Amino acid sequence: MFKDQVGLEGTIHTTLTAFARAILDTPWFGKEREAVSYYAFGFLAKACAPGTVLYDPGQLAIEGRIPGTRSHSKKQVCKDLVIWPAPGSNCWDGPNKAVHAPLAIIEWKADSDTLFQDDIEKMKEYTTAYPELLGIVVTFNAKRKKVLRAAKVWKGKVEEGWLEVR
């Protein structure tokens, strides 16, 4: 993992931990889209800092498109939260040409205490096809609010216990 990705991984870990505390220890309730928005704008955007890989909130995209992989029937697919190398970056290289990969993808589930294996498998595929891509799979149960878990996927390798906050 190169230096910038290490910094990005640390930022995501720290901000996800703070987000988990905010939702697990308070009366907050929402579903997946509300959780993604709250995390992106309430935690991750606030962690942007000059001189780091995540330096501008314009690098964040909710439901951002990325190039599809072999298992997709579509040339591009939308992901819950995408982090790009520069503000305004995206997958497009002209009309209907999705070719650029992001720095990171964060996929979410807000209705389960366990990681969704389909998300893990797809993230393995993305991070194998795009070796500098950091994949994070997040899950928590918004009704029970007992635990938030996240797995890290890097170059096709999965670390399921990357984050667990109770």
C-alpha cells in the first residue's frame, strides 16, 4: 500500500469510528442513504486537510459511477460512496467511456449486523482489476444499533475484522 493509501485508510478508519459512536450511542435513526450522507458530510468531508490525499470535499461522490468489471452487464455501476483523486474527478473519459477508477469505494448496508458477502466479492473484483483502489464494506443494523463493522479489501485480499465498534 503506498503512502497516500495508508493515510486515506487511516482517515476512513478514524472517521468511521467517530460515525459509529455518533449513531450507536445516540437516538439517531436512519436508513442506508441517510447513513452514507451523514458519514460523508458529517465526518469524512470534515477530515479533508491540505497536503493529504483527501484534501477537498469535492473528491467525494455519493452514488458515484465507476467502471464496471467482467461480472457486470453494465459498462459502469454506481457505488454508495466514492473518493476520487481530485475534486470533480469521475470515471468518464468522454461520452459513454467509463475508464477512470477512484481512490476508494465505501459500500454500505444499514440493515444487518454481518458483512454482506456479495459486497465483499464485488470489492475483491474491483480491487484486483484496479490494484490501487481501496475497498471498504460497512455494515450496521440501524434498528438494533449494537455494532458497526467494516472490512478492508486491498488488491483482492479481505480483512474482515478491520473495524468493529460496539
